[in-house]
Amino acid sequence: MPRIGTRKLYFLLFDKLELKKIGRDKFFDILRANHLLIQPKRSYHLTTNSHHRFRKHQNWVLDLKINRPEQVWVSDITYIGKRDAPCYLSLVTDAYSKKIMGYYVADNLNTKSSLFALKMALKQRKNKKQTLIHHSDRGLQYCAEEYQKVLCKNKVKCSMTQNSDPYENVVAERINGILKQEFMIDKYNQKKQIMQKVVKEAIDIYNQFRPHYSNYMLTPNQMHNQNSIQMRTYRTKNSSKPELATV
């Protein structure tokens, strides 16, 4: 995790730093003096085509309180390629634990790629008797009949954003950012087969070892294996809606 945030790094190194009597502020000063603070990078590529003939679904998670794993899954597609080797990563993430349940790397934006990620997530689903909501943007891939049939077959309720505001799918956007900014999966100019291996390694490390602030510094796997902790929520910048509940 070469670009993990300073607070998470302090948490991981706490015992060793305590022996040296180094507190959080001093630790920040040490990193700053050695030019080791991480500078966030922002990039944006449009991967959503919401102008299509397929049915668009209501947003069922806007005011929903999420209190357990496998209550809401969020899905998204992000661009991780270069012009001469375009690659797209489809993700399905548990909104409560932030665990990446399913993923797939493709060199196109076909519905089949998103379906691979969904089917991987469904194989990992533990309790099929509890209700599950699948939340995404209104992209063609998620509205397509083939995708909707798989959701219906597995009794998963479909939810979609109503506007282009990224805060309506903020958990998915945040996971995209972590994989790109911390694990730098979009810096490699490689073919799909290599990118699949890069992404698999990054996601395995993310799920197993990276502490998550919204999980009270538990890893996604640790958070996913319990349901007694109340999840933190992401707040919006819209003063009229101070909090977008849970996702």
C-alpha cells in the first residue's frame, strides 16, 4: 500500500511509534519533512450512458439506514486504461463493509463485463434469505434486460440514482478513488490480461489489509464478518441536504 493515507499509516504503526514516543502530530511532521505526504490526484472519465430505451429504476437507498452487510450493494464502472490500451473496471461493493464483492476488467463497456462482476459478488453472498438492494447509476449496462434478469432471478431489488450527482452513489465513487489514488491501478499501460492480475492483487490487499476510516479502522473483511457496528456515513456538500444517508 505505497500511497495509504497518513492517518491509516499511523494506525497501522501505532505500537511501534508509541515505543519511540512519537505521537500523531509528530508523525505528520516527520512525513512532511521528508516529502512523504500523499497529494491526492483527481481525474474524470465519463463511463455512463443513461440515454437508452431501457427502464430506469427508483432510488431506494437515499433515506435508507444501512446496518448490516449484504443489505445494499453499490456498482460502478471506472476507466483504468490508456488510449492505446483502454480498460474498464466493473465493481460491486458492499455499502456497509466497503468490501469489494465482485469485479471484472474488460476492454469495452459491454453489459457482459458488468454481469461478470455481479455474478462473482452473488457467489460470495452469504445470507440469501435477507433482502438485498443493488444500487447503481442509470447506465445502459445496469438497465439492460440481461442484467435485470440476473437481479430478478436472485431476488435482488434494483435501485438507481436519479440525477448525475456523484453523491447519489458516493460509496462506489469513493472505492474507485481508493483503487486509483492509493493502489494506482490506472498508471499501468498494459493489456487486459495484465490489468486483470494488477486489479486482483490490489483488491485482495484492499479487502484484507487496508483499514477503512468509515469502518472505524477495521478492514473491509473484518467489517463484513460482523453486523453490530453502526457504519459511518458520507456527508454531502449540499447545505440543504446535510447528509446523504449511508450512500
